[in-house]
Amino acid sequence: MLRDFAPGELLREDLPPALNKPEAEVVRLLGVSLHQLNDLLGELKPIDQKMARQLSKIFENGSDFWMKMQRTHDAWHLSRDFNSPDAS
């Protein structure tokens, strides 16, 4: 099974160059704290519906895109964890 991409990983690579804005401006556009942005980019927190809406406004691609990516990522991890030899 191929590895999927976490939304935070995609954002970490694409968000700064796509926006060409300082971090403080990105935080303002998303309506989050710098800590929340770093948690998302560091893949420590999943994308929720609110964040998906904010990202869709910035990237003009619809919140479903971000939510589907998060669900796919979550499902990939669940299936990998379920199928691992250590699963009991």
C-alpha cells in the first residue's frame, strides 16, 4: 500500500510558497494562533471542519477537498495499524 499524504504535510510544502505571505499573515488569514498553525503543519492535529473552510477560502478549492484528505489519511493509518503484526 502506498503511503498517503497528511494534509499538514501538503500544507507545509505548499502553503508558504502559494501564499507568498509572512507567517503572521497566514495565521491571520486562517483565523488561528501560531501554535495551532504549527500543530497543523507539524501533523500534530488533524484538519477539522472550521480549518477546512478557512483553507478552502484561501486555496479556492472547497472544504470537501481538505476533509476528504483528512479522512483518507486517518483511514490509511487505521488500516495500517489494524494490519500491523503488533495489533492485538
